[in-house]
Amino acid sequence: MRATTASHAHGAAKTILLLLALAFGIGEIAARVAMLGASSSLLFYAALYGLLAACLWGAAFIRPAPLRWAWATLLALAALLVDGFQAAAAEAMSYDAFVTMLHSAGFADDALMQHGASIARAAAGALLVLLAIGLEPGPRLWIPRTVALAAPFAGLATLTTLLFFRGGEGARGLPGAWVGTSYAALYAIEMVTEPVPPRQPVRLVPKPSAARGDVVLIVDESIAARYLDINDPAGVRSGLKSPPGNVAVGNFGIAASITNCSYGSNLTLRYGGTRDGYQRQNAALPSIFAYAGRAGFATTYIDAQRTGGAYQNGMDDAERRDIDHFVQFDDTPVVDRDMAAADALIALLGNGRRDFILVNKMGAHFPVADKYPETAGAFQPALPRGETANVTEMRLPENLFSGAEAWRLYRNSYRSTVAWTVGAFFDRLFAGARLDGALIVYTADHGQNLHERGDPGTTTHCSPFPEAEEGAVPLVVIGDDDRWAAAAKTNFDASSHYRIFPTLLGAMGYDRDAVRRLYGEALDSARADPATFNSLFNARLGRKPIWVEVRRSAVARPPATDFDAR
């Protein structure tokens, strides 16, 4: 009698825990129901949800403890990943977002700090999943052993098969534990069935006599194009609007990034992927460092974001072998990293040899409260300082999700950060660099949605359904002559990242026609660019990229009422 009572208690407790865990997804369930309306699709969704919930319940009554706890751990981690993302982004996690997170695993610690409250809430739900499945089910067999053993496999196979045939779409409002495990299964299937092709050597033949001098690509971090004075009267000082007399700046205005997330943009800028073939080209063609080395340039990578030799944005050992000088700033405070990058760049420019230099700046990724010196905080009121001075990326203030006033403070801190990390950077560069014959291309990896429209959410970029400003970036060519000014005038507000790689290869002495056939048009081409960025960079399982147009009229302006006049 006692055993039966205890068994009932065990089973009832596990069922209650599971129901409480599923209740954490009520918001996504409501959104999916509202989207489907009264239709046959709603009935299918309800049946699928019920099946997946039943499979979770069945897994809770697996008798062998090691197998039960293994499933409990796997499903809890999947729930934490999916529900944490959805709580932070206020959007459903797509398969594209899942793959992007895998590629950005090096940012895991930063993500934990960045969205601490959201992840803590998701962790509570994940803990319930862990306990609901993992705890001892008691002596009574609630369901046959074979059914319990088959339940998690059935749930995983059902959803994975459905998502495979739907191109990874259709998981919104389903239990996060199954969504995460199914996404992982899809990714594993892709890795097995679509192996990475071998990296090709450089096949284009350069003409060294056609190269004038150093070639530099500066990729800033999280710079909103309209927050610079060269692109909007309300923008902050960039140092590029009135350069020294011996410096020519060709401003291409508001340009389109490759995508609205760091990984895809940086990877494609280094490998030259085109709109039509970026996945194959990024995987198989040579890097910009390989091209530079073949053309006789010494190669340098200046990384102001990472330390200790860590790679990011898809870099690996093979690419590293094509880099002669790998520069990071382990002992430099975060606030001074871009100034250190400027000094390193100055030392390389005009050193008597031909260099190709790629600079990944610290830029203006959150947190922005401490990324500028106290003396440079011109825009007030701003976020509290002193909490994130040693952090490259961290959580946003807790009240940003629903607070328009908090976003105002954020934008003011962002302005001061941009004035420092862009304006002071170029002041320092122009004051100390020799630009004889050099070509410098400046842009950012992606733009920013700083919620100027009052929309809710904590995301500034990497949104599955981005506004135009997430892909709106500055694009400038700097040199010691005016030959790029005409091209910038012709293509003002009408260019994109996709034209940077061909421009760099042309500056290295590669034949323009051969480069065009492989990588498309350069920045000085008269042919129109679509001025679009890809909001579905990880277009997989038969899905196609989704292109978002970047036009000035669609990009939110910096609100003039944010800060107090001084």
C-alpha cells in the first residue's frame, strides 16, 4: 500500500513539474495560436504539441536511471538554449538563429552576461524539465517499459522529420526541449550529408606593378550608419567629415552589410562570398590573407576584441597560417583597445613594405556605458558607469525591454562610445599615419536597431526579422588622392559590403575583369548594387536567403531629443 502511494506521488509530482515547465512557453503558444487562427493548421499544431508533450512525459518514466538522466540533461539544455534565446530576443528561435549561435559559441560567456535575467528565467524552466524527467519515477509502471524507452526517440524523430521537410521552419510554440534537440539533429545531418569542401589555393595571377601601396580593411563593430556625422546631421563626430588636407575620403553613405550578425559579415568580408554563392565561396575559396600573400603583401590581423590568441567569426588554424602577424591587446583596457589598434596600424603604414592589414575594432557593441573615457561623455543623461569597464560584451540594462527612457539613456551612451571609438580613432590615425599610396576601406560588420521607434525588445542586431537599420552600415574609402570621390558620389547610399572584396583584390594588383567574374563588382563600378543584406544567412535545408533592402528613408534617424543641449 505504501509503495503504491509513493509511486502515485512520484508520478504525480513528475507530471506537475512537467506541466509547470511547459507553462514557461505559454507566450509562444499564444503567439502561434493567434498566427494560425481558426483553421485546420491549428488542429495540426495542437495535435503535434500534444504528441511532443506526451513524448516528454513518456521519457520521464524510463526505468534505467543513466538513460533517463541522459535524456533529462539533453532536453533541459535544449530548453535552456531555445527558451533563453526567445526570452531575450522576444522572437521565436529559427534554425538560422540556432546555427548562428553554434558558430558564435565563443561568445557564450558574453551572452550569459548580456541577457542574464532572460536566461535565468529560461533556466528555471529548464530545471523543471530536468527534474520532471530525471527524478525517480517510483516502483509502479505508469506506462510499458518499451513505450517509455521509445517516447523520446519518437518525439525527436517526429519533429526533426517535420522540420527537415519544412526547411527548418515551423517550430514556433512547440516545447523548447524538442525544438533544440531537433535543431541539433538537423545540424548533425547537414554536417554528415554536406561535408565541407577542400579550400582552394589562389588561382588568380596578380600583377605586382599594378599595386600602389598598403591595403587596409577596417571592420568596426556595431556602428549604426546614421549615427555618424558623415551620414546624418544628427550624427556624432566621426573624424571623417573634415579630414586633413592630404587625406581624401570617399563617403559611400549608408550601405548594406552582408548580414545583420557579426559572424556572417566578418566571414564573408574575409572570403569574398557573393549574394548568389556565398555559402560555397566562403567554404571553398581562398581568404583575403591568402590573396594578399600571393600578391607579395605582408599580412597582419589586428583584433581589438579578443585576447589570448582566440579566434572568432569563423577563423581557424588554416586561415591563421596565411597571417604573418597576429595582433591582439591582452593587457590593454577595453576602453583603450581601439586607440591601441590605431597605433598598431600607424606603425605598419609607411614602413617601407607593402602590407595588407585587416583591423577588427572594438567598436560599439554593448555594453556601451564604459567604452568611452569619463571625459568623453558628451551626451547626457546616459547609462550608469563603472560596472562593465573590463567587459567587451555584456548584458543590456534590465529595464530596456519595456523602457523607452532606458533606451534613450542607452542611445546617449552609444553616441559617446561612437564619438570615441570612431571619431577619436580616426583623429589619431590621421595625425600619425603615412598614407602614401595606401587604400583604406572602412565599414562596420552590421548596424544597430536602437529602438528609436519605441518598439519593445532587447536586441540591437541579429534579429530574425530585422528592421533596415540592423544592416545599415557606414562605408568609406580613404586614400591620398581623389579617385574614389567620384565613385562615392555615383554610388552614394547605393552600395554594399559585397563590393569590398573585389575592391581589395584590385588594389593588390589582381586583374579587375578576372576578379569581377569570380567575385562581382568593385566599389567604383557604375553598375547598380541591390543595397540589400541577408537576414537568413544560414539558409539551409532548401531555404533561400531573405534579402532586406537598405534605403535611407527606411533607416531610423538618431532622435534629436535624446540628450540635453550643453
